[in-house]
Amino acid sequence: MRKSVGVKNDKKDRIENFECMSMAYLVEQLGKAATLEFDNVKLKKSGSDVWE
């Protein structure tokens, strides 16, 4: 985890915050794992029958 707090950016007249976290997961039972490709995911538009 990396964190930088209160970096002054005079060009944009503001104080900037940066946080970064790397996470990893271990799959112990490969038969119970699944993946998906985000480009293939379709979501139904709220309140209609239209899929995006």
C-alpha cells in the first residue's frame, strides 16, 4: 500500500492526495473458480428491457 497525503499543486491551486493498494487472491479449489471478460458483460438498463 502506498499513500501520499497533502502534495501541493500550485498549477491547479489545490492539495492532492494519492492512495494505491495492490491486492492478490489465492484460489485453493480450482474447480470453484470463475473469471469473466468485462467486454463480454451486458447489463440491463434500470427500469427497462434494454441490455447494454
